[in-house]
Amino acid sequence: MNALADHALLGIWEHGAGCGPVARGLLLLGAALPEESQERCAELPIGARDAAILKLRCATFGGRFSGRTNCPRCGEEHEFDLDLVRLLAEATGPAEIEIDNGLRFRMPNSADLIAVARHNDVDAAARQLLQRCCLNVHPEIDWSPALLDEVESRIALRESADYIELGFVCIACGEAWDDRLDVAGCVWEEIAARGRRLLDEVHALAMYYGWSEQQILALSDIRREAYLQRCLT
Ligand SMILES: [Zn+2]
């Protein structure tokens, strides 16, 4: 996996600024898997999407991730540090599940999330999502609440093998809770922070030396930093 070049990172940030989380996830996935078509990327299960985005993140920003979260009971802020390379090695699971009545389901993907996003009714969205994911769907299936509950819980259990669940215990009040790491959201925040910093650097060097954005982004990090030190002191 190649690191994101600065001009590519700025392009992703620019395109994703006005997008929702699913579309941003697809933008990141497209950068992680440039050889794949948009359609193929949208069909990738969310767990596999997150793994590909994490590989891109490790190549671009390194394998350590530092984050913050707040205790849901008392609000105390907690910092955490993750070894993403180790987490990537652990994230595996079967591609589909089969329930007792013989129905088989694949894992939801980005195209599914986009398709059901128009529903205001959570139950209707869940029903459509599971119908889309059913591999041997037929008109006689009775999508009863019990069947929906069973499939939802089985998919959630299966997805937990792919998702990164973090367990916390609050040092202030003793509350224990689990959080699922929002991989696409966290990496997007890092892309946005890096994008803002790159524009600051381009702005400073363009003002001082009169270079174009393209010329400044073509400089290596070391050379750009050296020029920044000279023009800012
Ligand atoms: Zn607490």
C-alpha cells in the first residue's frame, strides 16, 4: 500500500468536504484501492472497507493511532493509543452467514448504506438492508420481526470480528464501556487536519517565495520544512 501523496490527499479532502460519512468512506477506499472500480469499492463489506482504509492510513501516517473519548457517565476525557498494524492482523472473519432456515447473507457494504439512507423509518431501513444482503432471497420469505431480529443479531456478531471494539474503564468514576472505532471517520479527521496544515504551508511559502501550489507540494517534507523555518523566522 502506497502512502497518499500530498496533492492526492488535498484532492480527497476537497471532494469529501461536502459529503456524508458513507461517501467519505468511499473516497478513502478509492484512494486505498486505486485499481478497483467505484462499483467494486461500493460492494466491499464495511469491515473490509475499514481494513483497506486502515492500511492506507498506516502507509500515510504510520501505525500508531492516538485518540480521545469521553466517559458516558461523568464526561471525563480519556486518551488512548492503538497499534493499528496489530489490529489489522487480527481482523478476519467469514464472508457470509447462514441462519437456521437456510437463508444466507453477505455483510453490508457502502452501496447498501447509501440505498437505505433515504428511509426515515429505522425498521424499514433494516428490512431493506437485510433483503439486499440476502444471497438466496425469494418472494415467499416472511420478513417477520423475529426473523429480522435474528439476522440482525447474527450479522452484528459476525461484524464484531471485523470491527475494532475498544474497552474502557473510567479512572474517575469506574464506569466501564465499549466503543466501536469509527475507522473512516477517524481517518477522515486526520486527512482534514493534514489538509488544513498543507494549505497553511502552501500559503506561507507562496507568499514568501512566489511559488505555485504545485511547486510547493512537489517539495519533499524535509525540504518544505526547511524553507518554512527560513521564511517564518
Ligand atoms: Zn466516568
